[in-house]
Amino acid sequence: QVHLVESGGGLVQSGGSLRLSCAASGRITGIYTMGWYRQPPGKGRELVAINTRENITNYRYSVKDRFTLARDVSKNTVTLQMNTLKPEDTAVYYCYAIQSGLEYWGQGTQVTVSS
């Protein structure tokens, strides 16, 4: 079992920045994929950015050039630096990981961007 704990959410004005962090713990044998999803109010969960063990990172088109994912494979951590935030980035952000074919989710952290 892998446990993911996020931190760093909050309230920020449009154009501001926030940095989310996620740390994995528990029975870790080799996390293949690690990244971030989000769920805007009234919508489904959507991919934000994800990194594979081959160090390939894919971003949602609407956040590319504004958000940066950084992963430390040795420490089992992942961060999401979010710049130039927009009101449409308001959502609950979830840390996500895949290990041995199983998916794991964090509890979520709220990010609210005011206009």
C-alpha cells in the first residue's frame, strides 16, 4: 500500500503562484508514474501533469508553460509549481501514483484562484 500526502494548496489572486508538494510513503517497491490531477467545481477529475519513470512529463494543454512538475524518484516526492494562476485553475488537486499496476491517490488539496 502506498500513501500519498499533499500540501501547499490555498487561496491566491489571479496571476499569483502556488507550489504543491506530494510525498509517498508506505510499501514502496518502485513507483512508475507520479503526478497530479485536479477536479474543478462541478466537473470530473482531469489530468494536470504526469511523469513516468523514464522522466517523460506530459502536461494538460491549458497549463503548459505555466505549471512545472518536478519529481525526485529517490525520495518518492513530486512537486507542482503553478505560476500565472487563473480562476479556471480553481480545483481540488490530487497527487497520483502508479506502482505495480495499482493506482494510488492523495486526499486532495484545495487551490482557489480569485479574480
